[in-house]
Amino acid sequence: MAINIYLKLLRKVGFQRIWNSFIGNFGLLWLLLEPAALFLPEKLNFDWAGYFGLGSISLILAIIQRFPKRSFCSKLSSPDSEIEVKIGDIFDEKAHLVIGVNDVFDTELGEIIKPESVQGQFLTKVYRSDIRLLDKEIESALQPLSHLRQEERNKTRGKTGRYPIGTTTALGTHDKRYFLTAYGYMNNNLTVESNSDYIWRSLSSLWREVRLKGHTMNVAIPIIGSDLARTGLPRMALAKLIITSFIVASKEKFVTRKLTVMVYPKDLDTVDLYELEEFLTSACF
């Protein structure tokens, strides 16, 4: 698994990035050594072997600089928070987890909720497929928001009580929270629709809930809206949206010490981690 991840990352690096780093390194080393040759002409008298050595050093440095990373992070200038992008399984993280859901908080696996989705894995891994217990805890958590619930009479499968997009609630305990945030509209034909406005709204509600119940502990979030939500947005755009939303919310009021945006290994073909790292660095400046 780890080898496959690195092979995918190496393909993402591409020769162009390595070449750009090589040219930059070669130029910098040449700029430093050329003036020194005026003072040490005998020791720094370059021939073909010298140029070959300079090129080799530049290439090695370029490969080291562009060696695939499985994670990277950047600190906000204010407040004292950091954002990490990491390849891996969100359920392996020792942090509060964000679980994206639809507006009726459906939980039934199969045609409604895909077992391989984050929400499907949440049921099987965390609740050990005990759908009754999960539904009971969701209903209890949503009880204070019952005045917002609207019954959908035309929905024949799954749950029928709709909540506003952005509705967010927390399950679990003080040490391990699961923040369920509604970012998609479940149609009566069992397809989910979402868009950038829905996701931004759900993220804004999510950060408010994390402030209240996260107790500053680390939070991990998948790239929500990337699979079956029909957002029309690529994973790169969604990842940047999550990062931007967290930065905006953190500037308003402290949210948490660390946010980790999780990228599943299977999604590496559609996520340019190097571009995302550059975006993160500039956004956190």
C-alpha cells in the first residue's frame, strides 16, 4: 500500500517540477561558486568533471526537494492554529472526526448510503453496523433542533424529516466527537445534490459546533462533497474550500488547535498535493 502511494505521488511530481528545481539549484550554486573562483582560481578551476559534479549535486537536491510527502502542514499567523493535509484513512486519526451527511441524516446502507463512503464506514467501524443505536443517538442529538424539521411526504425510502442545509450535530464523548454536518440535499430518487454554497454553509456551521463541543482538540475532516453529492466541483476545489473556510472562521474566533484534511490514497489521481501545499502556504501567510 505504501509503495503504491509513493508511486502515485512520484507521478504527480512530474519531470517538469524536478527540472525546475534542478535549474534553480544549478543556477544558485553557480552564482555562489563563480565569484569564489576569482579568489581561488586554482581550486575552483572548473572542467567537464566540475560541471558534471555541480549538475549531480543540483539533481540530488532537486529530488530531495520534490520527494513525495504523505503530509504537510502550515501554521496560521493568527490565531495559534495549524492546518495539515494528510494521506490516509480518517478513522485512523486520533482526533475528532467530521462526517458529511445529507439533510435527512439517512443511515441505511446500500442504495441510500454507500458502504464504502465515509458515512458508511462510520456506521460499520464506529457503531459496528448497529444502525438502531446510531439512529437513536442522531435523533437525540437533533432533538433541540426539532423545530427546524420538515416532513417530506414524497420520500418513500430512508428518513423523511428534513433539516436545513448546514445543520450540524455532535455524537460521541468529550474525548472523541463525531461531527455530523448536512451538506447535501437528498432527493426523493435517492440522489444527493450539493454545491459550493451548501458546502460553505455546512462548514460555517461545523466550525461553530467545533468551538462549542470540540474543546480545542484536533479535528480531522475528509474532502466532503467529493463522491456522490453531485457538486460539480473537483476534489482540489473542495479541499481549498475547506481550508479557506477554516481560515476565515479561525480569524473570526478560535476554532481548534489543528485541522487535518484527509486525502484517501484512491483519490491521489485527482488531487495535486504539491499545488495544494503551495495554496496552503500562501493562504496561511
